[in-house]
Amino acid sequence: MGSVLGFPGVDPLDAAIGARLKRWRQARGLSIDDFAVLLHMSAEETRRAEAGRAHLTTAQIGAATHALRLPLWALVSDTRAY
């Protein structure tokens, strides 16, 4: 991803996953701090992920779906996988 004026670019896939992550976290009533603990991340790292400014590893996505009681497809797509 390129950058503009020294700011790192945002990967559209990371931004989409981050938006879904935030939407599901809020729907479940979890604070950012409580959610970060469940993901074994700092609150700042979690905020960056929700803003699409951090790339989540497969393990982090798995931890997020487990913490939110979601199937994997819920973070990577808005369309059901089945």
C-alpha cells in the first residue's frame, strides 16, 4: 500500500474487517478495553485494528470470532458462508 505525505496507506480489506469487528464488538456490548484483553492485545492496538490501520493475524481474527461468539465469515464478509 502506498502512502501520502508520509502517512501509511490503509488496506481496504483491513478496513472492512476492522469495521465489522467494531460493529460486532459494540453489538455485544464489550468495551474496547475488555475486548483487547480477550484478544491479548493492547487497547491501542485494538483501536488501530478497528480503524483498519493494523493488520490482524489469523490467530487474532480467530480470537476475535471466538470472543464475539461468531463464525469466521462474520468478520471477513457480510454474506453468510452457508
